[in-house]
Amino acid sequence: MSSNKKARTQPPYELLYWPEIPGRGEFIRLVFEATGTSYKDVSNESKDGMNAVLAIKAEDLTIDSDGNPPAFAPPALRVPGEGKEGKALVLYQTPSILLYLGEKLGLAGEDEADKHWILSHALTALDLNNETHDTHHPIAVSKYYEDQKGESLKKATDFRDNRLPKFFGFFERVLKGNEEHGQGKYLVGRKLSYADTTVWQVLDGLKFAFPKELEAREKEFPTLFGTFYPNVREQSGLKEYLSSDRRKPYGMGVFRHYPELDRQ
Amino acid sequence: MSSNKKARTQPPYELLYWPEIPGRGEFIRLVFEATGTSYKDVSNESKDGMNAVLAIKAEDLTIDSDGNPPAFAPPALRVPGEGKEGKALVLYQTPSILLYLGEKLGLAGEDEADKHWILSHALTALDLNNETHDTHHPIAVSKYYEDQKGESLKKATDFRDNRLPKFFGFFERVLKGNEEHGQGKYLVGRKLSYADTTVWQVLDGLKFAFPKELEAREKEFPTLFGTFYPNVREQSGLKEYLSSDRRKPYGMGVFRHYPELDRQ
């Protein structure tokens, strides 16, 4: 167990994701860590955990023994006792898992408007995450970067010149619009939500993947990079996690540092 | 008003989206039409509706006069009276709007597991929608197709050979896993949900964009194309809508028919 502060009051949450990389699993981990919630990171913690990840997306699975549908892709969340007839619940798709955990763990806002804005902002950050992935895989996810490098150079140029400022400018405006309540530290309301952790993770990954571009851009978006980013990093729970060995280094996942794709 | 069956009991829903194309607005329209819910399709119904669409994404907007954040992009949903302090609520991001309306209009399942599976399957269909868009814009959304045609030919080949069968196979398995309740007609439970309307719309768009590929593939996925697709099309509300002039033809939106990108 990664933390056991709430082990006695929470169901035994199990994260099913690829081992050794942050990837899309990291958005889920941050929610657990920010709330001090116990969870099992199955493929990182157990020898045969990888088989459990593969099982939920097996190409002959129509329904599991607990009545759950297959997952299109990891991450998935398994929650024993919370499914149909008291069996295990299995959810897939990052935003759906974030909504579920956000509501259980108090990171989904205080009313219906907050709940939907938090989901919307998280979805927008996950769109940026996907576009980041496509900078090194613009043609085919099944092929190597080296086999689509020419196209990647074009895609990354457009991404840096047009897409990054559009997304950063949007989040900067959301933070400013909520400044009265969130003081530039929170996107929605007066406290941390899973929109904050999700936007933060994408910014952090972009700093790794495009260090020159990000350094050049940061001063254009002072609330986002000067207030929001450091504040989320220092949140109780997240601060300890980010310096622990549970936080996996970036590598060959969504966020990759290819110097030729960065600002020259 | 597009329909007024529930006009007296529902708030006056307003869809804010580009005029004249189905696009991502269509996922929202199908939810209204399938439930016989009155809504205003702002840019298609009023002369200055386009200004309302542009206003929610204006690049200097931080918060509107009702306390709503800006929208990253259309579609957005405006609901007078349902926001903070009884003001208008504005939501953006297709999945967030679908969840909101699904819960209000009875298309979001019967329990928490259903609710999250429906959201997850809809998100997966919307991922396929995005990948479809990228077949004709693999490098830059801001450039013309003609300026990225070489890359589009490569992207579309991978999309047809690898991605379509992966998505179709997944939805086929979900339908089979739920056959006891849904009889191949519904992805989750015993009745129509916004997962069904969303998956259906993507299949319908793909039939327009890649007619040869789809014709060749249909027999591989008999539940999806033989049972599910025609059943959703015949649902009360949807059937009438699809033959009305409110249903806009496909054109130069997400789903485009470029014969050179289809199976040869």
C-alpha cells in the first residue's frame, strides 16, 4: 500500500496501468496522493500485476466475472465491493475514473456547476495530453517515432507555435476568472480539485518534453506558471509524493524529450 | 424551438455550436431529440446566434456576467436559471455536457456503475471521433487538408487498417457482454443511453467518410452494424429527427468524404 492514512475507511482502490511510467495512470495517482488515500498500484507493486492489466483489455473479453465490461485501454480502476451486487467495480477512461474518485474523495467541487467545470477543465488538459502524444506519433501509434520523424517535426512546430499558447492562454484566463475564490492557485472554487492536479501534471510533463519552449513561454502566462504550478506542487500529499520513489520518471511515454522537437 | 413536448417542464436549454454542420454539436442534439426535449440551436435558429457562440470562447474572456468560465471551444450548453445564484449556467466539453444532460433527461443509466460505464463508452467514441478528424488533419488543424494530404494518406491507412477494427471490435464486445440486458441494442443496461447515441453518431459519420471501408468491415462486427446501428436509428425521437431538416448534412466538418483516404 502506498499510503495508509485512510486505509480503514476507504475501499481498497486498485489502479490498473502499465508499470514504470507516469503516463495516463499518473492523473489517477495524483488524486490518491493529494487526498492521502490508500491505493494499490497493481503493476508496480506485484510481480504478476501486469497480467491483471492485460486481462481487462483482453481481446476476447466481453464481460468479466463481476459483470464489468472490458476496458478499451488502461488506465482502469478496480474497486472491490462497489460494483453490481456487491462485486468488484471496474472503470476505464481517465476522465470517468477522475470523476468517480473526485466525487468520493472530495476533489470534485461543491455544487453541480463546479462538478461540471472541473470535469470540463480536466478534459481540456487531457486533450492537451493527447496532442502532446501526437507530436511524436502523428501518423501511427503502432509505429516507432523514428519512422514518423519528418511528420513529427512538422506537427511539433504547429503544436509549439499554435496549440500550446492556445491551451496556456485558456487556463490562464480560467485562473484569472476564479481569482476571487482561488487566488490563482485553483481553477474552480476555493480548494484543490482534480482539474488542478490534471492540468498540473500536463504542465509538468511539458516542462520535461519541451524545456526550451516552456522556459520561453512561462512569462507570458504568469498566473499559470508563477502561482498555480508551484502551488499545486507544494500541496500537502503531493509534495511528499513528488519526492518519493513512487513518482516514476518520465521516459518513453506520452512526455518524451526529443531535442529536435523542442524550440531551436 | 426544435420540439416542444417538454417545453413547460424543462429549463430552456441552449446549444451553442457552429451553424450548418453536425460536428461535435450533433452528440448534444441527439440527446435532446431522443428524449423529446425542447432546445434552442442558437446559431442555426437566430440571425446573430453566431455571436453568442463566439462570445463564450472570446480570447479576452476570463469570467462571464453570470460567473461562468470561458469555453475552450464549442460546443457549449447554456441553461438559464441553473447556474450560481440562479443565474445562467454555461458548460463546455462534449462529455461534460452529455453527462449533465444524460443525468437530467434519463440517458445516464440506473446506478453508479452504469453512469460511469456510459460516460466511459461515450468518451471512447469521442476519441474515435477525434482520430477520424486527424485522418484529414494529421499535422495542423489550422492548415488546409490539401497542405497535409501526403501525411493524411499515411494516417488514414493506419486508421483504416488498425484503429477502426480495434474500436469496432471493442464496441462489439461491449454489446455482446450486455446482450442479456440490452439484446445487442444497448451498450449498457436495458434502455437507450447517451453512450448509444454517441457511438451511433460516430458510426454514421464514418459511413459517410469511409463508405468502402465501412462496407467491407460491417460483416466482421454483426452486432454493432446489424443490430445496434439500425436499432438506434429507429428509436422514437431519433427516427423523426434524422429525416427532418434539423439534421444537417455532413460536409467539411469532422466527417469528410475524401475518396483517396478510403479503402482503394
